[in-house]
Amino acid sequence: MSSAARPAETAAPIRVFVVWIIIVTLVALAGAIAVLAIGGRPDPSTLRAAAPLLDGAWRFHIGDDPQWANADADDSGWETMDLSAPASSHDGDVGLPNYVAGWMAHGHPGYQGYAWYRRTVTVPAGNRVWDVLGPTAVDHGYELYWNGVRLGGLGRLGASPRVVGTRPMIFALPADAAGARAVLAIRAYMQPGYGASGESGGMHVAPTLAPRPESHALYRAEWWRTIAGYIAEVIEPLVMFGLVALALWIRPRSSHPSFIGFACIALVLSALKRLDNAIVSCTDLLSLPTYLWLIQVVWMPLSLAAWTLTWNRWCPRSSRAIDAATLVLGVLGVAGGAMHVVAMTRIHRLGLLALLVLIVVRIVRGGPMRIMALATMASILVAQFADELGSIGLPGIWFPFGIGVSRTQYAYAIAIPLLALLIVRTLLPKSTNQAPDKRISDRLLA
């Protein structure tokens, strides 16, 4: 029986679900585009005229000494580092403007740990209150001092540092700062062992000196840019959780209850992985080391294994051999991530990719709704194998409206509605109390 000839009692709910899937997809897409457009706007010229970047030459020294915060500390022997950004420069992730390379590109390759930046700042005279907006890109935490007085920072430094994702920060200067000349010192800390490149280390965007209310307006603009950079990492997990709820409601009347059950597990793992990106970048709830551990040991290996088990159940009969191999490779991936053994992680990922290719062959030979299933599976695989695609030269991030949107985010934007449609298409008539056998399933889903 073709899908067009399904009983009316099944076709009507499917049409309703399809309409709602389209509506939710369009609303989520419109919301994300609106936030990207707002966050991607350049800072108003009037704000930047009143609130200059503190770029240019800074005194710089690797190492750590609390006395370097003091205004009278001797920095004459320190090196000079220029934080002036090339025109139209931005970071390769969110799209933050005024981006410069870190200390590894300025004579300190491979160095991780503490370093200090210092410069003299002259605050314009008058009766205005002034603030310093902290650097919006730093590897990985910092403290900011004004004439030796700590104004605040990001993360916790000291004997047991705890670094979190960099985000906009604003620090109030003393009431008598107007018309004064003072030393601004920044103590930066790069977490050892946390992915470094040739441009890593320390400040990547210079701080800003701004009077009120311009400082608060610029602070809001910086937050909009940050929110825009991670909006997809919030919207997509929420939609995934919504899809899990829909799938669990449909599952008792589905021709593929096992597929839906494993898809829910895979969706939850994928949603938590995406949501963690936003949590670590916008809150203090996760430290960077904890975030990295979760990615390497939990979310990446388990979500990929869960998707493999899921698609093995799309064919009328799942393969026990594929299930067994998936479990072995999943354990290998978790162990490789925990022990930082790249070879084990690589075997895990390439092995699961080989199993997924085998599943594709099985679906082509005898799976239901082949075109929709393969299109859904392909988009999920693009999201899951981002690193491998990047290694062959496929760009990993595009910048609509000047804000970075990753290939994974694009892939999930396609995969989520396709998976929702696929799950809805498995609905059986209300009179069917249990999942049909292979013969009935094939007739319904032909």
C-alpha cells in the first residue's frame, strides 16, 4: 500500500504533524536569522568615537608576579606587543571584530601559562564616569588592574585556576579616574593542554575605555554579538528536545519503535553536546577543562555510536554484527578520549563511519522511504564528522551577517526537520496496537 493510500485516520494526523514541523522550522529559522542580523551589526560609529579601543603598543612579559599589577612596577625591560588589529579582521569562530594573534605568534610559540600586559591610560577630563570593557577574546582567563587595584576578571586565577569561556565584561573605574593618568594591567592565563594553535595565547581583542552611558550601550552590543554567535547552539538543542517529546508520543503507534527509541537517545546526546558550547561560552557553569572532557569522553563518542545504533534499526531487521561492532568501537572511543590516545579515537570514528556506510548499503537495498532516510542520515553524518570534512578542505564556518555559523549547525538545521518528518511518516492506524511484523511494515512504508 502506498503512503497516498493510507487510511484517512492515519493520513490526517500526519498532515497536521507535517504542518507543525514546517511552522516550527520556519519560526526557529526566522528567530536565528533575526538574532544573527542584530548581533552582526558593526558598532555604531558614534559609540566608537566616544569609546576608543586601547589597542596599539602594550608592554608584555611572560610569567607571573603579583607586583606587576602596581603602577610603579618597572616594565622598562619588557617587550612590546602591538594589539592593533588589521582592517576588517575577526576571529574564526564567532566573528568578533578587531582580532589579533596571540603571544604564540609574537615570539612565544608553545608557551602556556601566565603572562602580563601593561600600558598607561589617560582618561579624558570632565565629570563623566568611565568604564573599561574587558577583552572579548582571551586565552583563557584574566584579571584586570587599575593602578594596582583589581577591578575584576574572568574565571579564577591563582594557585588553582579555573578558566571559563570568554564573554563581554565591564569594569567600573574609580570615581576620580576622569582626567587622571593610570596604569592598566592585565594578568592573563592560558590553560595548559587546551588546544593551542600558532596564534593562541593571551589577549586577541584589546579592551575599550568608554564613558557612560556609551559604555553600557557598547556592552549590550558586545553581548548581542556573543548571543548571535551561539544562538544556534541554543535553538537547535531546544528543537531536538521538542523532537524527542514528539517521537516518544508517536513511538507506541510507530512501525519503527526501536528506531525511534535509539533516535531519542542520540538526539539527547547531540543536544547536550551543542548546548554545552553555549553554556561554556556564556556562563560560569562549566570550566573549559570540564567542557573539553565532556566533549572528548562523553558527547562525541557516545552520540556517534548512538546514531549508528539508530540507523541500524531503520532497515526491517537490524544487524547484530553491526550492533556488536558499534558497542566495541564506542567503548574504544570513550577510552581514547579519556586517555588522550588519538589513535584510539581515530579508529573509533573511522570504524563507525565504515559501519554507517554499510548501513547505507542495507538501506539502499531494502530500507523503507529510502530517499528521505538517506537524506536525513547524510545531514546527520555531516554534523557528526565535521573534523574529517575539515581535513579535506571543506570550510567549517561561514559568516552570514558577519557572525560565524558552523557547518555542523547548518547540517542540524537540515537534519532536525527531516528526522521529524521521517518519524511522523512511521505512524500506524489507531487500530494497530502493536508494531507490525516485517510484511505489514513493508506494505505500509513502501
